[in-house]
Amino acid sequence: MKKKTILMTIALFLASQGIRAQVVNEEDYEEENEITVTDSQGEEEVIEFPEAMAFELDSLLNHYMSKNYLTEDNDCRMKDVNPVFEKEVYIERLRRLPSVIELPYNEVVQKFIDRYSGRLRHSVSYMLGASNFYMPIFEEALETYGLPLELKYLPVIESALNPTAVSRVGATGLWQFMLTTGKQYGLNVNSLVDERRDPLKSSYAAAHYLSDLYKIYGDWSLVIAAYNCGPDNINKAIHRAKGVKDYWQIYPYLPKETRGYVPAFIAANYIMNYYCEHNICPMVTRLPAKTDTVMINKNLHLEQVAAVCNIDIEQLRALNPSYRRDIVPGLTALSPLRLPQTEVGRFIDREDSVYNHRADELFTRRALVAVNDDTPSYTFSKRSSKKSSKKSRRSSGGKTVTIRQGQTLSEIAKKNHTTVAKLRRLNGIKGTNIRAGKKLRVR
């Protein structure tokens, strides 16, 4: 995708009148994951951006739905210029939004509006296009639980509407569910299935979770903050603030990212409604073909369906995102397979051929094995075997592993029969943050 010159302001409010704009070349714009604001006492404060605000546009455009159903609006005549308005304009626009959730203005909110309308303006263009896929699903789930529909913008800051998003701590999908919370709200997660990646199921789980959080706090700003950092952190912050249940009062006691989370939510509501005022053109959306579901009672590989029914394997993966290894585990439980509506009849007609296609190659897990009972021609004593094993360990010089996307220290420790404390000591790690692709010493 061609790089364009984007416009962004990072200046504080000046006394000048009218509209101002600052040009920043994209190549020269330094990637930042934090912002600095000045509090009422004149002290500088660092706030972390939510992780999804660092996603590159290319990665957002790399999945099937985007590649096939989103295109740039070549008819758009708006200049790629980001106008910046007086403080009162932002206040009035936020006030006009039809919301039961409080959407106040302050300097922190302004910083996030600047980020969306400036550095992330092309990602906003993508999200406006992708919202045609996902917003109807979000709205239906929220409506089912009687929740404010403006909560549909939570996935904007959670995942930038990337259905395959995985955070550095393993939160997954559009709504970024952690494993424990996902399972608690009925999302099935195992080696073959991860329903956190299913837009429909995860949306209903998120609505259920948000509903439960509102029963606890009765305040939507606290609910949104708790969705980000968990109720325990919110309860601690309330306790430190002498029992005050107001997001902006417990603000200093919150984790850095959560201090930016509610402002990011307010900014997301702003930019998804006032994008035209910032010269942002939504990507053009072609809605995909209608789909239908068939229930599968045998193990099935998506490659079998693709080959026999002549369906693009990437389309099958996009329609069935919860199947982590392209396997529909119908033997475990009756499992849904989503297909283009026009292909359902073909699948039913060729069902036997589908199941038989390359079955021996695609399903290699054995149900029954024979144990080799041949007598070895040589033996070792236990004593020499132990000595050999110790010598081998001494000469190995330790062991390292490569950190995979979404792994945590506790998962790596468990897998390698060690403890988190030992991993920290061996690798000089103070906290819990680790980066995918790095080598980690495990012994």
C-alpha cells in the first residue's frame, strides 16, 4: 500500500483562532507506545496506549475479509489533511453523541483523539470499512443483554477490529478475551478450538461479561476500566481512593494502560462518528456472500472441504476462525461448519467424498498401537545410565527456548518443568513482560 503524508498535531492548545493543521511525514514519525500529559499540578504523567493502537495497517489488511471485501475509496476527494479544532468544538461534539455512557473531555482524551485522527487515520479508514462486517454482530449481542450500544466501540481499542489479534499476554480475538475469562463465559478453548476467535460467540460472551461488571459497579466508566484490567485492580484502586467509585478520581491508582483505556474509548466513539470532520475516508466495503451452517459429527479437515467442494481454503478459515489447526473435531462434540450459502448443497451431496479425501494423510493420530516387545541386544546398568545422564546434562550448558506469540512465563515454566522465579533469575527478568521471538533460558 502506498505510503501517504499524514497530518497530525501534537501541540498543546494555543490561543490562535480557527483551524490549524500540522504536517508530519509518515517515514519520519517515530512509533510511540506512550503519551505524556501534564496534570493539574503541572507534573508530567506517562500513559500507555492500548496495544491495538500500535498495530500496523498492513497487518490489519492481511486477513481474508479485508483482502477480499475492503478497498480504498478512490473516489474520495477529501485531502489527507487532519484539521485541529478549538477545545470547545471537541467538547460540543462529544456532548452531542447519543450516549448513556459519560463521554467527557480533558487533555488525555484530546491526546487519544489526536492519535486516531493523525498517526492512525489510515487504520481508522480500515476500521470504518471493517465495521460493516462486525458492528451488526456487536449491536445484536449488546441489545440482547440490554447494554448501551456505544460499547460496540470497545473492540476498536481492544483489537483494532482485527479478528485474529493476539496480545502479548495471550488475550485473543476481537474482544481480547484472556483464557480464564473466556472459559468462564462459555467460550470453548482447547488444542483444536478457540472460540475467542469467533466473532459471534465472543460478542455474546463479552456482552454477558459487561453485564455482570455493571451489576458490580453500576458505572459504565468503571465497567470499561474493569474490562481492561480486571475487577481486582479496580477494587484496589477504589480502596486506595478511600472508597470513591469514580473513574477519574481513582485514576492515579490504576495501571498505566488502564489510565489510557477509558480516554481511548471516548476517543474511539469520537473518531468513529466524526471521521468526516477529520478528512478520513472509510474503506469501501463489499459485503461477503451469505453463509449457512452444517453440523459435523466426524473429524473433518478444512483442506478436505476445500479440495472436494472447490472452496478457497482461506475463505473457509475466515468463516470458521475458531478452528486453530483447520480441524473440525466432530467426534468430540457436534461441531458447526460455516460455508458460503451457495456451497451447502454441494457439501451435502459430496459429504462421503469429503470425509474420505486424504483422510490417512490429514489425520495421523493413532487410535491403537502395538508395543515393540523385541528383546534388546544390549543393556545398561541403572548406575551407568544415571552417570551418563548427569554427564550429558553437565555438558549441555543449559537449555534455551524461543518465545512464541501469546506465551506467558507461567506457561513456559510449566512446559519446561521449572518455575517463574527461576526463569526470571536465569534471564534477569524483573516483571512478567516477554517478547515473542526472543530466546529464553530455561535451565
